[in-house]
Amino acid sequence: MKRSRFSEEQIIGILKEQEAGAATADLCRRHGISQPTFYKWKAKYGGLDVSEARRLKALEDENARLKKLLAESMLNEAALRDLLGKMYGPPRPCKGLGRMDGNSLRKCIRPLASGLLLQPGHDEIGSCVPK
């Protein structure tokens, strides 16, 4: 996206000029902007003060950063799921385990150095119990 030549303070100043009674066409010609650009600014910054515009910009930047982090984490999760699927094959359901006791539970959970992990395809321990 092309960066604006105008800062938020300048944009709000231009909008205040129009609110004070200046004609929109003259204002656009004087500042070298098109009327659609002026009306986009008015939709975005209309009624804001300079401090509110700065806060809006900071929130937009933070939102973009968080969206990027979320997309990266979702991509990592998908890659890990794909890798686990290749390593362990498709998920297999537990069959004929009967009631959930210690032996049945050990069949559904494989120990790891970092803790316990359910076998691929088991979202929770209760998924191993036949219904």
C-alpha cells in the first residue's frame, strides 16, 4: 500500500478547514488531493482529534502485528500436524478397550520426555472409550 504524503495531523487540519466552511473542491485543489481521497479521509478521520488519530494508528499497527503473529502460528501448527501425520500415519481409533483403566489408558498415551502426549487422532482421553 502506498504511504500517504500527509501525516495524521495534516489530514485532520485539512478536514477542519472543510468543517470551517471551505469549499471541498478548492481545498482539494490547494492541497493537491483528489475528492475521493478527501472523502476517504473524512470517513476515517472525521470527528477525531490529533491524539485520537495517533491512538487509532497505534491500534491499527498493533492489530496488524497480532494478525501476522496469528497467521505464523497457524502456519506452524499446520506444518507440525502435517509432519506428525507423515511420521505416525493416519490416526487409528482405539477399539475394544472396554472400560478405561490403567492398562487401557497406557495404550492411548505414549510417554515423552516432556510429559504425556495422546496418540495421533485422539483429541482427549475420553475418545478412547467405546460408546
